Amino acid sequence: MSAVATRAGGMTLSPIRRMAVGAPAGTVSLALGEPGWPLPDAAREALAAAAAQPGPLPYGPNGGSPELVAEVAALHHCRPEEVMVTAGSQAALFALFQAWAAPGSAVLVPDPGFVSYASLARLCGADPVPYPLAAGGDLDAAALVDALAGAPHTSMVVLNHPANPTGGMASPAALRAVAAACARAGAVLVSDEVYRELWLGRPSAGLHEAARQGAGVVLGSVSKAFGAPGLRVGWAVGPQELLAPARVVHNAMTTAAARPSQDAALALLRARELVLPAAREQVRLRWDTLARVAPRLLEVGGGRPRAGFYLWLPLPAGVAEDTEAFALRVRDESLVTTVPGTAFGERGRGHLRVSLGGAPDELSEGLARLAPWWEA
Ligand SMILES: Cc1ncc(COP(=O)(O)O)c(C=O)c1O
């Protein structure tokens, strides 16, 4: 057998999956970052209708079905030419990185931040350069602009708000400041907004609304607020010239998102006036569950965030082991998995990410198992 190509050689299983491997029987997972509420009926009906269609099931256009593209454009108040439908926002990230993260250049990624950004940069032969966030995980524009100044060959800057794993947000002013700095530096700005619709109090800011449509590429998905991660449908919205090379990569990678999934995504988007408030209610119920079952964890984790379903939990005082060892001990002694904060970057040390997204009874059980570690 020949050797693994260098670019894939350093890749390992995602830390989230790693926590699952070897978990004792009966372990409850609070690790997976996905909604555990039922797929909305609109998607079910569209999938059934797709299955009932006689005749062939063709590929469909590379850039996504025209109806879905039009609906995403309506959601984002942009033109259809500014939309690229992809196989999950993950495929949009992959395509954008391949298109714009130049080998040897820096890609600025949040720390702590979504695990994929650094791997995708490395796959392009680029260097992921972590930038710090403000307390609570909010975007700290000054820190990011500093990081940009310290990395002169930056090809791409990635933002994530509301953030995984911290639940942090970005203010319109911070987004404008970062957009202006990226424009000056000639860096492509990618704003991952896949959790945007899962706000708890008031709507979250978006890059395009805060700055302008030309400021960068915004990512969206049906995986979180639309409750349909298994469909694998997402999108990138931005200037045509930024999307054009990414479209070619996405086409080479996967031809097009699965057609029945696109039909279901279209139905979800068309039903958004029902689907999104219902999803926000599901998220609110889960934070209520946390407040009821494990109020101490809510307090230690800084209270309810302004969006999303992640609790970013500092380790209990006096814990001697490192973050990953502690997460494994909790898993093996209390039969509940979380994600060690180090999975999200060096600045995640000393934290666990607890996902509240799952099914309510599993969530209650998992939280009840977790809470005693903080009740010394
Ligand atoms: C911040 C962030 N971006 C992107 C993704 C990828 O989502 P999908 O490919 O399902 O749209 C995830 C999934 O967990 C995520 O947390």
C-alpha cells in the first residue's frame, strides 16, 4: 500500500467522535452538536413526495435546484446568483477553503472554535492561526484586527457567531470593524452563521446586514434551526466572484447536494414562519431543563447564552487532571459524554462543551449525571 498523502496524514478522528469510541454501555451523550427534536413535517412530506415520484432521479443542477436557490436568496435578501447550495455548510466551508486558502498563507480561526476550520486550513496547506475571543466567547474585533496585523499573509478569516462552542455573539459594530480590516488586508471573510436563527432573546446580527453584501461570504444550513442535519443541505451567500471558484470545487467534490434533500430543504425554508419559532421554543425548553435539573451548571456556565444550545462549562475548582482526562473520567465514572474544550483549540482548556440539543429525557438524565461533579 502506498503512503497516505501528506495533506491527509495529520488528520485524526474528530474529538467528538473520539469521546464516543470506547464509551461504556449505557453512556448518555451530551456531546453531539445537533438538534434532537423531530424533523419538521414539511420536510417529511417533501421526502415522501420525492420518493413517490415515478421515473428517474436525476442529478439536478450543480449549483442547487433553482427553487431552493431562490428561497435561500429570499431568506438572505440577496440575488440568486449570490447563492451556492451545498451538501451541508461543511461542504461550503470545504469548497471556500479550497478556493481561497492559499498554501503557505494564514487562515485566522476562532479559538475556541468549531473543530473543522483548522483541519480545512491544513488540508489546503495553509496555517490555521487562532485568534482569541472576548469573555463569554463574543467576537473581539480589536483582538482579531491585531491577529490580522500579526499575520501579514492572511488569505482568509473565519468568524462564527452565534458561536460553537461558546454561544458567543458578534455585535454589528464588531462585524463592520472586522469586515473593514479584511478588505484592507485583502483577506476573504467567511462568516459562519449556521446557528443564527436559534436566538433566545432577540435576533442575532448577521455580517451582510451589519456590513454589506460584498463584505464576505455568509454560511447557512438546515442542520440546526431547521432541525434537519441528516439532509446535508447548506449554503454560502456572497459576492459572485468569491463563490465562482468554490462552485467548481463543490462540483468536483460532490456534483450537487442530494436532490430529495434539496426538496425537503425547500419545504423547510418555505415553512420557516412555523419551523423557526418552533425550533427556538425547543431550545428554550432545553435551557429550562438545565435550570430545573442542574441549576448549578447553568450558574457556573455563565447563565443562558443569547443563542444556540451549547453550555460552555468551566471545569470544577480543584480538578487535578487536564481537560481531556477529566472529560474521560466523567464519561467512564458517570456514563455521560461531553466534549473537552481543548478539542476547540488551546484556549478551550479548562472547559467542557455540553450540548443541550438532544432528546429531552436523555438530556435530563445526562445533566443529572454530570451535575454532582460541580456540587462539591
Ligand atoms: C459552527 C458550525 N459550522 C458548520 C457546521 C457544519 O454544519 P452542516 O454541514 O451540517 O451544515 C457545524 C456543525 O456542527 C458547526 O457547528
